[in-house]
Amino acid sequence: MESKNDTRVSEFLLLGFSEDPELQALIFGLFLSMYLITLLSNLLIILATFSDPHLHTPMYFFLSNLSFVDTCFTSTTMPKMMVNIQKQSKGITYEGCITQTYFFTLFLGLENFLLAVMAYDRFVAICQPLHYAIIMKSKLCRLLVLASWIMSALNSLLQSLMVLRLSFCIHLEIPHFFCEPNQLVYLACSDTYLNYMELNLVDALLGGGSLTGILYSYSKIASSICAISTAQGRYKAFSTCASHLSVVSLFFCTLLSVYFSSAVTKNSHSSATASVMYTVITPMLNPFIYSLRNKDIKRALKSLLDRGIIESSIVLGLKKLC
């Protein structure tokens, strides 16, 4: 019988993607670039929405919250992975792993809920345009975001507590680049029936519930768009939700592909590579998807950058005078 360790193990080992030193250097450079792009692009979206009065609307309020969540989401996993590569280490403390699991689950849940809230916002805007200002008041918007935070925090707390009850064997290697909740449960020596039941129940209720709400919203949106008589009107209505639809498709398609591939195959390294799509690539691409065809965002970003250049010129001029 395998010897069990105490529940309070000292540390886990994150195996990451590869042990090849040359490949590790390439991975470090690639992930550092993607992390910096994610931080900068999402920060610009947040600053643009707050600085431009024309963007003080429900849609951009939710977008700024999504950008904040994306920034935090990537910051939960990527810095630790890059530090380990730099230090040529694989270790993460037990406490650090539980903390990472909590925040990873928190921000993943928030992303899920915010995308559902944004789908509801587009549903009201297209299906009930005359009542949009009455329904989507600032108080309701804040309540929807607050409810998303509360549900995500409770879910994260529950999952963390479920992991804390587990005891672990002497094999503490996680074939991933972060403390993925399913991998922790898989490593446990104690009974994991309740953990797997809780994970599946949460996935079905929260993930499935949000996806169902999004699909329902877009089915109604599609019906409303088809009912518009002119082609120009249909194009204008569709363009208001095209960016959000792209982000939703990217997020849920990659998330579901990882979920089903891990259920079918037991190759954890393949699952780790695939999970990069929704943990790294999606948060990096979201700002570009929203700003690519959005004239309001482009104008606000241009104004923000122009203001920054002018302020920098003034500071440099004052320095020269001094």
C-alpha cells in the first residue's frame, strides 16, 4: 500500500511543457511577450473606457470589467511559471498552490459570468432597443457585476475547501504549468468521489447555465436581426454584437475542447498545451477583437495615446527648461 503524506504537504512540482533548456528559454520569451501584450492591451481598454465620456455605457462598463478580469486571470498563472523557468525550479508551495487554485477558479468563473452578462446586455440592446436605457441602468449593471463576483468567490472558496480536505501521496508532480484543480484531485490518495461530483456539478450548473443563457440570448438576437427589413439595418445590428460573439466563441470553444479532450485522453501534457488557449491566448486576443472594428474604442485609444504623447512632450520640455 502506498505511503500517504500528511494533508499539509510541503510543495508540489509543476512539470510545465518541457525540460529542454533551449526550449525553456523559447517558452519563457514567448510567454513573457504574450503576458506583457495582455497587460498593456487590457490596461489600455480600461483607461480608454474610463477616460472617454462617450464610453460610459453599460456595454463598455462590462468590457472594462472583462479586461480587468483577463489581466488578473493571466497574472494568476503566468508569473509563477516564468519565475520557475528563470530559476530553473519546478516547485510551488502547498499554500501557494491552494492560493493559485482559488484565484484561477475565481477569475475563470468571473470570465464565464461576465460573458453571460454581456450577452444579456446585447440581447436588451437589439431586442428591446426602446427600453434599453430603462432596463440597463447603472445600478443594475453594478448589481450584475457584483453578483458575478459573489458567485465566483463562493465557488472558488468551495473548490479550495474541497481540495484542502484531501491527503496526497508521495508523488506530487503536476503535469501542468499551474495548479489546475482537476490535476490536484487526480493526485490525491484519499477518497475523491465528493471532489469529482462537486467539479462536475459546478461545471454543469455554472458553466452550462451561463452557456445556455448566452445561446438563448443570441437565438433571440438572431430572430430580431432577421426581422429587420433593410440589409443596412441588419448589418448595423449584427456589428454591435459581433465582437462579443467572437470572444464567446473563442472562450467556450477552447474551454470545451480542453474539457472533452482531457476526458477522452489521459495525456496531461497535451491538456496543458491546449489549456494555453483559454488561459493565455484568449485574454490576450480579447482587447484586439473588441477594438478591431469598434470605432468608439479606436477613437478613445487614439485620444488616450495622443494625450499621453502631449503630456510626455510637456514633461520633457519642462525638464529641459529646468
